[in-house]
Amino acid sequence: MGCCDLCWNNDKQGAGVKSRSDNGMKVVTNGGQMTMELDVLPDQEIHLGTRKPEEEQNVAETEEDPAGNKTDKLPQALAAVAANLMILTVGSLLTWTSPANPMLQKDDSPFRITDHEGAWVGSLLALGSVFGGPPFGWLVNRVGRKLTILSLAAPVTVSWILTISTRSVLWLYVARFIAGLSLGGVSFVVPIYVAEVAEPSVRGPLSSITQVAYNTGILYAYAVGAVGNYMLLNFACLLLPILFVLVFVWMPEAPQYCLAKDNRAGAAKALQWLRGKTANVEQELQHLKEEADEAAKNEGSLSDLMKDKIQGSQRSKVLPQYVAALAANLASATAGCVLGWTSPALPKIKDTPENEGWVTITENESSWIGSLAPLGSVCGPFLAGYLADKIGRRMTLLGTALPFILSWALLSFASAPGLMYFSRLLLGIAVGMVFTVLPMYVGEISENRVRGSLGSLMQLLIVGGILFEYVLGPYVSYTALIIGSGLFPIFFAVAFYFVPESPYQHIANGQVEEAAKSLMWLRGQNRKNVQEEINSIQASLEETLQNKSKLSDLIATRGNIKALYLSLGLVTFQQLSGINAVLFYSQDIFRASGSSISPAVATIIVGVVMFLASAVTPLVVDKLGRRLLLLVSAIIVLGVYFKMSSDPSSVENIGWLPVVSLVIYIIVYSIGFGPLPWAVMGELFPTNVKSNASACTAAFCWFIAFFITKFFGDIAEALGSHTAFWIFAGCTFIAAAFVFFLLPETKGKSLQEIQDILNK
């Protein structure tokens, strides 16, 4: 018999005690020493602190499936596929107009529609989806996931019945809007259901069925539409919601919903169906019950989407800031639509055989339409700066949705250049307001470590709006492009409504408790944990808010003067890089270059590259710093301009070169001089002058943009485009020197630390 002794000190003194158990272990305590003796047979191995090898496999199996039971994945797959038949149904809705609209313009169609009416038919589906989300979001927690998904079939079915029976374009409008209600609900209700019925091991694959179903529905409409029979297409699409109801009605409710309604028996029945008849679901049911009890402690609301946090998670502390910044930057996407609209839109209404709009414009009128938005942007910053201090950053930014919506509405009905001028001027005012208030808001809600990343989102979303225009513009009518652009301010207003005001603004107004609530939302922390930051903000504002801000305060201190000339310099070089000339007239530039690539396709390429490049900046700006990215941007842009400024005749046989050159230019611009001047501006100025400073900087920026946009075409026509590019190249060289010698690094510094640097 072998013996293994494990000894440890015992705090208590005692007489020697000896005991022995049936499993061969005896414990001896004597004084302060305790000894455990294990009887071991000669052929036994001792494994201390680990398991026997043959036990490891059993343990692994147990850890993988604690109850030791096998679950059936097939029922879960069936439920997911059945639910996604509704996704397939709306997929056919999305592309129905592609084959249907041309059919409705033929002589033998049930009724004929114009291009303008076809644009409304296509866009009303999206408009309906805006209003479809909230009611189905309410239903999903009131009647359950299953009944809500089933109810999604009702608007679609009614829509197809109307489409089949109507002989009026007005009722077709109604049908498409009603169908859009289902589109607004299906995009989130079906994923909720699939995620709740699936085990973690198969949740990813089952969730990916959604995209497959969308694409299948799209392909279905294309394939049936290729036959060329309008009624056949409609009846074929009507079959889809009927098929969905017949299949999905047999599926179970999500067990999570049953537990949320205290229906444990219903949850057990649903879970048993989903996991298989032989599976032991009691352990999973108990786990789901605990989750449901935890979630039910507080009544849910829309604002709870922003409040929930995971304790101890670093990610949870920055996520609300990203949500707020993204919601705010939907205004940037709206502004991007304004900037990118002219490139695909103006060729559609110029005095050419390809004219497809309600109005015909000359080249001179075209240049005014392009340049009046930047001119309006000169006025917008001063209005925004005044309002930002009076009613707050949030309300000012939210208010920009009104001129955006009004302008796009006017533009859709404009039948004369004069009304188009007014619409573009009003759009420009709104853009100028966004460019002024947005950097202020994002800079004030962000922690030091993510301020650069969040500030860079502005350029990313601007480019997203531009890309939307570039991609959609060449393939839809003039009116449809306007309607699509007009949806962006609506999306922005809905999303940004639920975001809090800047804590700096609250404290500046003496609203400390409101500032605390805002910080708790933004940081994902409780009241106690945000007190230190509140104290820091109060300290930084105490000195700067002693006197009422005046325009003259911009030059009252050394730090303000530095911040002003640095901000003005950065936005000046941003515009003198020629970006607005490129964006506003990209199709004309490619057409004039003689490139073998279609101007529309080349413009889309540039837009996609610009979007992807802009996505890089938030990832690297807080690691590499602002100065380095601005320097690299300026130097490479300079090199590209030297290439682009060469005699066009030398590249006439290599049509790809203009596209490649412009792509390189767009990449480096989007990483450096595109996003960073605005991000840096939001960091440089103290709170008491930030409104006036931002207004002056943005106005100056757009004043330069107006002249470049208005007269680029004149310079290119009189002296050649290469001369214009030489001018831009010279400005970029000066920009590189400006950044290298004058701009301080702000990476990782608090707003107060930046002020200390500037005031040295």
C-alpha cells in the first residue's frame, strides 16, 4: 500500500485525532498539523489537481452539453426558414418595380404611368417602411413574436390585391405604401425570432438565412418579371405571403416571450419542439427564466436601448457614445447627399437630348445650382452658432432636419431654375449649420480616448451620403433621386431624437443634474461614477464662462488666436485641395478626360473608395495622431495632383489613369484632410467661444468652397483642367508645411490640456 501525505497548517490546536473513511482516506490532526493519508493500490495512478485522461473526454462532453442530452437542430432550422419566408416576400417587393414599371409604360398595360409617377411608385415603399417599424415594434412585445410575424403578411397581401385590381396610379401609390409597412417591421421582427429560437451553436448560420431569403425574393421577382406579363408577376408575388402564412402558422412561439408573460408551460412546450422530443430542456428553461426575470425588473422603453450596460465591460462604456455620435452624424449623411447630388442630377436636366427632368438648364445655370449650396453654407454657421448657445447643441442640430426636408420637397416640384436656386441655397444653409454644430456636439460628448474616432465619423457619414447619390443617381429618374435624398433628414430626426444633450451645455446653463443624466447615458455609468467627470467639466467651464461670449473673444487670448488660425488654416487647405470641385463635377471630369470607363461607373468607384477610406480614419486616428495623418494626406495628394496636372494628351491612350489617380487622391483625402480639420476644430476652442469660432470657421470654409465650385469650370475651360490641378497642388504643398510646423498634436489629451498647450 502506498501513501501520499498532503499537509497544511491548522490555526486551531487540538489533541491528535485519527479517522478513516471507506474510500481509503484517513485524516490525522495533531496540534497545529493536519495530515491526510490516501491508500493507493499498487496499480493505481494518482492525479492531483487534474483529472484522469479517460475522464477528460467525459468532462469535455459534459461541458459541451451539461445535461448530457442531444438536441435536434432540424426543428430550429425549420422555424428559421419558415420565418424567413416573410423576408423572401419583402425581397420580391424591393425589386418589383424593376420589371413592373417598364410594363406599365407600354401601350397594352392595364394603365400607363409616366417616369415621374414611376419614381413615386418606387419610393413610396421606402416611405411606408419608415412608418411600419414603430407599430410592429409595439406588437412584438404585446402579442408575441409569432403573431407579429404572421401579421406582417396582412399589409403585403392587401397591397398585392390592390395592385392586381387597380386601374389607377393613385391606388398603386397606396398599395406600395401599405406594403412598405411590412418592410419596416420585417427587418427586425424576424431576426428577433430567429435569434430566440436558435441555440448559440447554430444561431449564426440560422441568422444568415435572412440575407439568402432577401436575395431569393429579389431573384424571384426578376425571374418572373422576365416573362413580361404584368398580371402574372403580381399573382406570383401574391402567392408568397400566402405560402408564408400556411407554413409559419405551425411554428412555435419564441420561448423567451412565453417566459416574459409568465407562461412557463408554453415556454417548455415551445422549447421541447425546438430542441427535439428526447432533449432535456429543463436546464435551458431555467436559464431563460432567470434572464427573463432580470429583464423584467424595469419597464422597457425606447430610451432603454441606450441605457443598458454590462458592468465591468470597457466596451459598454463607449458604446453609448458611438450610438450618439452615429445618430448625430446621420445629419452628415444628409449633408453628403446635398454635396453629391449635383454630379448625377445635373446631367439629367441639362439642355441635351438626354434631358429627363421637369426643367432644362444651361451650363451657366448648372454652375449656379452647384455653387449656391456652398454659398448658403456661409450663412448657416452664424445662425447655428447663435442657436447652439441659446437652445443647445442637440436642438439646433435636430432643427436642421426642417430646412433639409423643405428644400428637397421644393426641389422635387421645381419647374424653373429660380426655385432650384432657392432650394439649393436653403440646403446650403442647413449644411453650414450641420458642419458648425456637429463637431461641437461630438467633441463634448466624447471621452478623451475616443474623441478622435468619433470626430472622424463625420467624414465617413458625409461620404456615405455622397456615395448614395453616386450609386443611385445614374440608375433612377431625376425625381426619384430627389425623393431618395429627402428620406435622409427624416431618418436623422427619428434617430437623433432619443440622444441626450451635451453635458457641457447643461453645466454651462447651470443644469448639473441634467448633465449628470446625460453623462450616465453616454458613459453607461451610475450617478456616483460620473461625479468626477462632472467636477472636471465644471472646473474647465468655471473660468471660460465668467464672461459672456462675444465675437471679439476669438482674439482675446493667445490660445483663442492660435485655435482660430489653426482651424481656419485647416479648412482652407481642405477646400483648396479641390475636393468640392471633384465631387460636384466628377462625371464631367471623367467625361472630359476621355477615360474608357463610363463616367457613371467611374463616379461610383470613386464614391465606394471614398467611403471605405473614410472608414479607416476612426480606427487609426487615436493611435497615429492627427498630425501624422494630415501630413501623409497632404504629401500624397500633392503627388497625385502633379500626375493629374500633366497634359491630357499624354494619357489619352490609357483611359484607366484618370480613375486610378482620382481614386488615390480620394483615399488619402478621406483619411486625412477630409475628416480631421473638423475633428480638430471641435477640440481646439474653449466652450465659451466654441459657438462663434465654429460659425466663423465653417462660414469661411464654405465661402472658399463657393468660389472653387463656381469658377473651377471656368478655369478649366479657359486654361485647361491641368492648370486648375497645378493650383491645387501648390496649395497642398503649403498645407503640408502648415501642419508640420504649426499644428500641435491633440491625440489623447483632454480639452483642458489642449487649452493649456495653446496658451503657452
